[in-house]
Amino acid sequence: MGFSFEILRRSADGARRGRLSTPHGAVETPAFFFCGTGGAVKGISVEQLSGCGTQGVLANTYHLHLRPGEEIVASLGGLHAMMGWSGPLFTDSGGFQIFSLGHGGVAQEIKCRRTANGSKTLLRIGEDGALFRSYVDGSLHTLTPESSIRIQKLLGADVILPLDECTPYHVNRDYTARSMERSHRWELRSLAEFQKNSDGTQALYGIVQGGVHEDLRKISCDFVVGNNFFGQAIGGSLGSDREEMEQVVAMVGRFLHPSRPTHLLGIGGVRDIFHGVRQGVDSFDCVHPTRMARHGGALLPGSLSDGTGHINLHSGRFARDREPIDRSCDCYACRTASRAYLHHLLRSRETLGGQFVTIHNVRFMNRLMEQIREAIETNSLERLEIAYR
Amino acid sequence: MGFSFEILRRSADGARRGRLSTPHGAVETPAFFFCGTGGAVKGISVEQLSGCGTQGVLANTYHLHLRPGEEIVASLGGLHAMMGWSGPLFTDSGGFQIFSLGHGGVAQEIKCRRTANGSKTLLRIGEDGALFRSYVDGSLHTLTPESSIRIQKLLGADVILPLDECTPYHVNRDYTARSMERSHRWELRSLAEFQKNSDGTQALYGIVQGGVHEDLRKISCDFVVGNNFFGQAIGGSLGSDREEMEQVVAMVGRFLHPSRPTHLLGIGGVRDIFHGVRQGVDSFDCVHPTRMARHGGALLPGSLSDGTGHINLHSGRFARDREPIDRSCDCYACRTASRAYLHHLLRSRETLGGQFVTIHNVRFMNRLMEQIREAIETNSLERLEIAYR
């Protein structure tokens, strides 16, 4: 019933096939976690989520703290009971949303929710923590490393994360270095708070910062590896484009603890997942599959989607298309609905349209991860990646 | 595989327990049909709908004609195949929406959809049919008795309805009488069009008009009974309040064909259903349960809801309520979610909130009808009605 991480197999290209055990069951890795935002994976029930073979959900402390509040979640038996989700569950620290909103957008989409008017809600950041304004009702809130851990203890997810500053790409190296040092001090405070009265039902991952700078990433990895975190997450800016991101993930992969579970925060593109897996990443989370679904974007291997990785079912070209999204997919949407029907539902603003496409995208990601795990076992990751191109 | 209607039992108070057989299966009556609007019961999948014990759906020809259009529905294999719904299906004629929109609201909520700006879309009504403007794109459309039947043949529902003018309450007796006579002529044209190349896969109900006037209702019932309609539907204005509606339904019940299946259009309140059942009504449809659900209204017996028949989960008084909507309900929502969680989802504008409440309301209506059927068998309808008060 406790936590463990077992590496079952390492492939020649750096990928690893593992098993992350939690009090709410095991996650076969590499795995993808769906964004559970404020206690719901947008648009679908946990029954549908399970039906798609989902292993885990990552919910946002920021949203849950503001609404309904961690006290109410705790009074309902914790986040698992409130949502009716009995499987593994992560929460983030709340930092990502505060800092993303606070730093004001710059082509940076906010995870799970955009600001209504683009106004900055981060009011002050200091050694103690961050002062910000609620997007729900404008009230003032302070988030500190200690309060984030206390909130996450009340939420009761299996894996929790320490508060860090998510430094954006456009700040300079000096700011990134100072911010990283502060995040390290925050992580130590988080660890101390976490260890108080810890009953073993939760595990804390450390977060690696350092932006795109190799020397900083090395310092940050050494910090995380040198402290008693159960797992390690790759955070902070991963650069401005895919090439830079791949460089950052690759360098961090080399410096990380070789036997701790490794999570890459906020990344969910198919190509990025293949790359991450080769750098030893064990789990991923991203709003991409579920957010795209709500806008009518159905995930498909690149070859079936003009290389974009999805088709936009809003497009008039699907108005008479009798095919399902993907003939080879076994999801409820593909067994039930034609592209023309989905197009019609989306055009008619029926929420059932988003529900169907979300089911497909969730199943797509879970199938992708199933196939990746199998490919690691059979040393055929490259062949699989080509099939997804 | 054809159509038949069998009355299995008549109770002393006028209620009847029957079985309506269609090419897509049998409906145990009295039964409730959920509004399938433009090819979707709003917010839930047909899998969820079936899981709640649903027997039938009534979709709107008006919406489907405007979007995606009957040709596309037919090319997808008809409405059953498009929706993935393999059970009994009704379509209305399109008249209700045209005339409701056309007569301009007057405290009359439009079925399944309100107009964006309250503007009138009915441009002309004459002997041939009605000219109206599409709410989707402003284009002009003519609906005639013949075209309504042709559209409904392409849609392919099991039970279809003839075009009639839905006379509003505020018009005088003279208008109602002339409108009724025209509707009768339209119904004869509909019957003629229906019988052309009829392959027995669809059945046509006649519609009784006549407003609140007993003599007109008698004339209209005689007309419908005297023609070769498979079933009979009660349409038109049912008055301005419950008392008047009960009078109208009761008088019509006396004049209708004693062995044809009888449908009461657009009525779905619990008390109204009990009353209708006693007048010999076999089936009902209404947007009420699903529309109310989207606005957070969960159906409950009156005694559990301050007599209103529902609780509004948006209300702050449910913010900490750990109970399910109804402890005695076996639906997925009541097995999974607390009122506090549903309140949170609705407040957060998560579509999952509406999905949950819709599942509950659908199950509530289906349980109600199951219990009504059982009560007819055991002559205990009155006791059941008291339990729902």
C-alpha cells in the first residue's frame, strides 16, 4: 500500500519500463496523466476515463484552493472520494498557475484556464511566497511552500509537488539563477513541512529548475538528487521551441537520479513524449489532449492527419464524412460516432461533441503509452515512433 | 418487426399498462421520451441514456432539418445510426418550433432552444404551409405537410407526426377553430404523403387540436379517430394553468380512440404525468428533465424538495452537503457524487456537472415511469402519487 518505483527494463536508447506503486494502485510507466483541473477531467466522467484505460490524473492545487477550497475537499473525504476517482492522483503545487498568470501571458497559454482579460493576478513574489488575486472572486491569497504542502495534504493526492517559481523564457540568466536558488530554498521548506506528521500516504517529488542553462540545470539536478525526494519532476522553462526543449530534457535526463521516478511537467505532444521517454522520463501530464478535444481537435497519428497530429472536426470537410475518427481505435466515440455526426454536434454546440472527442483523445493517449511500454519491452520504440509520424 | 400496440391492463382509474412495439423494439407504457433535439439528448451519451433505463427519444425535425439537414442524416444511415441509438425513436413535425418561435414567446418557452434575441422567425403561414427563417444562418425555409413527412422519412424515426399549427393560448376561439380545420387538412395531406411508398418501418400519429374548447376538441378527436392514424397525440394549447390543462387532457381522453397509443406532447411534470396516465395517456415527452439538469436542477419527489419537485444544486446551501442527490436513487451520479461536488462542478462551469445531473434526472423519470407501470398492475397509483408529493 506504500510507494515504490521499480524499473522493470531499460532499453538501449535510454527508455525505461517501470512500475510506480501508490496507495491507490500501480502506474505502469511510461504513463500519461490527464489534467483534472479543479476536480474534474473536463467533459468526461471518471467512469468514461477508466473505460479508456486511464492510469492517473493530475489535478491543480491552484484551482482547488480557490474553489471549492481544500477544507471542503477534505470534508468530502479528499480529492479521490470527491471525484470518485480511485486510481493514482497527482496534484501540482499551485505555482504554475500563479506564475503563468502573474508573468502575464506572453504567448504562454495558461494551463487548464485562460484569464478572462489577461490582467495580471500575481501581486508580489518574495522569499516567503507569492501574493495573488483569485480569478474567482478577486480575493487576496498568499501561497507559501508550507501552505502549498498543507493544502495538498488536505487534498490527499498520492504524489504532490513543492512550490517553485516557474521562470518564464524571456527572463535573463541571472534572474533564472536567483529564482532557481529561491525555488531550492522553497523545496527544502516544502520537504520539512511534508515530513511533519507524514503518514506515508503521500509522496513528494522535487522539481528541477534552471531554464535552458546547462550549468543551472546541473546545479538543480544535484540539489534534487541530494535531497530526500521520492521522485523528480522537470519544471521551469524548456525553451522557446522543440529543439531547445529536447536539449533541455536531454541534459536534465543525464543529471537526474537514475532510479527515482521522473515526471516531465506539462508536456504531451506525441513527438515530445517519444523524445522524453528516451531521456528516461517515466510520466507526463498535459492539458493538450483534453483541451484540444473541447475545440474539436481529434488526435491521430501524423500520417492520418496531414502531419499535424490531429484533425479539426469543426472543419466543413467532415460534414459528410461517414468514417469514425480512427477506424483502428477501440474507443466509445470511434465505435459509435461518425466524423460527420461529431462535426454536427460541435457545430451545434452540443456538449456531447466535446465529450466524444475527449473520450477519443484520452484513449489515443492511453493507447500511445501502452504501445510505448510494449515497444520498450521489445526494443522497437523507433519503429513505433515512425508509425505515429 | 412491425408496429403494434397492446393494452395489457386497464386500471379502475382509467390508467392503462401497454406495450408499443416498433421496428426498434418495444416500449413498455406509460413511458417517457427524452428530447433528442438535433440528434443528441443534451449532455449525455446514448450509452449513459441506456444505462439509465431509457426506452425512447423524441428528436426535433425542425432542428435536424436546419442542421445538419435530412440528406446528411440519411447518408449517415438515418437518425438511429447517426446518433448510435438503437431503440424506439420519435420525431415531431417541426411545427412546434416554427410556431412557438413565430408567435413570439409570450411567456412561452421554446422547446429545446430559445431564440437568441426574441425576434420572430415565422414569416408567413398559409394553406400550403409555413415560411420561416433559419435560426442557424438566416436562410429562408418552407415547411409544408408533405415536406415535413418527406423530411421525417429521411430521418427515419419509428413514430412520426404530421405538421400542425400549434395555436397559442392568447388567440380567440374563432382563430383556434379555423386553425384546427387547416391542421386537419394538413393532417390529411400528411397521411396521403405518408402512405406513398410506405414500407411499414414508420408509423404516423394524428394530432388533436382545438385549444381549450371542448366542442373543438371533440371535433378534432373525431377527425383523428376517423382517419387511419396508427396513434394519436394531444397537441395545441392546453390552457394557461394546470387546472385548465387537466380539464383539456381529461376531455380529450374521453373522445380519443380507445385502443390506439396516445401521446401527450411536451408535458413532463410529475403531477401532470400522474394525471395524464389516468386519462389514458401512454407516452410523454418534455425537455424539462434534461433542461432543468443543465441549470443544476435535480429532480426529487416533492417531499424531499420543499414541494417544488427539484433542488437547485447551484444554491450555496449545498456547498458542504456530503449526501448524494437522492440516497434511494441507483443512478451513476447518486452512486458517485455528493451534492457538494455537483455544486462545485456547476459553479465552476464544468460540463461534467450538467452531465451528472442529467443522468440523475433521466434515471428519475425512468424510475418514475417504472413505478407507475408497476402501480397500474397493482392498482396502487394513488399511493405512488402520494409518495411523490
